[in-house]
Amino acid sequence: MDPKGRSKWELDTPCLTIDLDLLDENLQRMQARVAAAGKALRPHAKTHKCSMLAKMQLAAGAIGVCAAKVSEAEALLAAGVEGVLITGPIATPAKAARLKSLLRKSRSLMAVVDHVFGVELLEKQLAGSGLRLDVLVDVDVGHHRTGVAPARAMDLVQRVMACRSLWLRGIQAYAGHIQHIPRYVDRRTASLKALKQAAAVFRQLQSLDEGCTIFSASGTGTAATDLAVPELTELQAGSYALMDAEYLAIECEDGAECADYHPALTLLTTVVSVGHGRQVTVDAGLKALYRDGGRPRVLNADYTRLQYDWFGDEYGKLSAAGRGALLPELGTVLELVVSHCDPTVNQFDRFFITRGGKVVDVWPIDLRGRCQ
Ligand SMILES: Cc1ncc(COP(=O)(O)O)c(C=O)c1O
């Protein structure tokens, strides 16, 4: 049955919905802030995994989008999205070969390198092909997940500059360990300190080659404060588009419990069993809601005091802490802000797009499951 035109409360659950007006506000707000600071936005598509949403970000003014993995970039390019930066390093010949095929389709594709091994792999793969790949050196500013240490970054820069098939365009420096620091002032201090190291590398790089014009960094948690870094040229924030409980739980201003962006993404779940005391069972468990991150929040006005807990693979539990708290009846549909958006989105095939509570469209989550 075509869901368009129906109330979102009639949708079969569990399912994901996006409020189009809230999404649009989030996109416009981030874009306006970034533009006002004279920077560019290349939002991370790993968050929403949806090429239709990526196109909306491009229409709002983004210069491209980021992909975490080669397989995400494949889906984005297949949908006609340009300006894709793959933010994870390439470490096998198989991945380098896939990247080469992608480069044939889109010359605006970019990738990062964080080790001589990856540089040589890409150079070897592209040799004699007539193709040239734009690359950024990924600088580790304290997350220790990917990236070269700042002190060794210029050695890697020299190595990339010696390659015929790679064109060095700048650096990437994502401070993932800082994005969710709850206190605003601590988060700002930590981020500015981290980016200072990367800025020093970027200045050195520019003194070698003025053509290196990209310094790509930042996420939703630090975007507002990172805009003050003069050397930063583009932001990679992702979660701001959909938001989640993890991001709603951090301060957006000094001492203020607020959120810069709205939870445009919600999950609908139905009460499927009652009669278990001060709790009811809903149909969204581990296979629908990712467990790490914040605790999902109930949005229905009558039930905001209920606490969600995971209750196995298929189920969740909503408990009433206080005696007075109302418990929903069997069959009630509840709307939850999700724990952590990226891995939750990865559990579903589609978003139901709503406006004023009515379904207006259905968007495939076409990057779903693309973890290679
Ligand atoms: C390399 C990179 N850049 C940007 C982001 C976007 O961060 P956020 O979703 O917190 O805005 C991520 C998310 O993990 C990331 O891994």
C-alpha cells in the first residue's frame, strides 16, 4: 500500500521517519553558519546513508559530501552525487582497485592517505592509467583511529608530492574523540587545541605548495566553535542533519541544556505486550535501535517520562519510574529520538518522509549495509 498521504501514526513499525521541515531547518542552519564564517560544508553522508538526502545537502549549498568507505562512495556516485571525499584510509589492493574504477566515473572524487603503504598502493594502482587522484593527508589530532601523527605529517606530504598519479590538495583532521564532550567550554577548548596542531601542518604545507587549499575537519559537536579556526576551509559535520539522543545530551552553549539542531529523525515503535507491572514491551529492540550512544527518548507528550531500555534483539521495554506515570495501552505507537543515528539508520531500508504528520515521500537508504 502506498503510504503517501497517510498519517505517520498508521505506518507499520518499527520504522524510521524524517520530518522534512525539521531536516530542512537543520540543513539551512548549518549551511548559513558555515557560509557566514566564509567556510565550505562537505557533510558526512555516513550519518544518513541516503543519496537523496545528500542531494538535498548539495542543493542547500554543500560543495560535496563525505563517505566513510569506498562502498558508500560507490552508492553515492551511482546516484549521481559529485564531490565525494572518502574519509577512511585505503589499505588493500582490492580497495585501491575499486577506487580506481570510481575515479573513472568521477574526477571530483577525493581520498585520504595516512601512511606510505597506502600512498604506494594507490600510486601503483593508478600508474599508467592516465588517472590522477586528489588526496588529503589525514592528520591524527588525538583520536588515534586514523591519521598520521602531526610530527610525521610532512614526511608523508613529501612522499605524496613525489607521486605522479596523486595530487595533494590539503589535509583532513577529524577530532572524533571530542565531539560528544558534554560541557561546551571543555569541548571548545579541546577542539581548538586539537585543530591547532593540524593548522600548523596546514600552514607548513601551504608554504610548500599554495595549491594545497583544503583543510577539512569538524563534526556536529564542535562545528560552531571550529568556525573560528582561520586555517579551516571546510567542515565535515554529519549528524546535524538528523540528530540523535547522544547529540541532544550535550550543551550547545556555555552552561545551557539546548540543541543547535532538531531531532528530524525519529523511530516509530508499537506497544506489543502489557501486563508486566510498571512496564510495557515495544517492538523495537537491538535490531532496530543501535545500543551505543544516548538512551532513546520518547516524544509523545503523555509518555515523555517513560524510560526506554533494550529488551533483547526484537523488543524494547518502556518503564514508568514514578507511580503516577501513565503507561501506554497495547497497540499504542510511540515516537522515539534514536540513540545514535548512523548505526540505527543502517538497520533500515527506507525513511518515511513526513510533513505535518503526513507521509509525503519514501527515500531509500541506499548506502545501507555498505561497510566495505
Ligand atoms: C571522518 C569523519 N568526519 C566527520 C564526521 C561527522 O561527525 P558528526 O556525525 O559527529 O557530525 C565523522 C563521524 O564519525 C567522521 O568519522
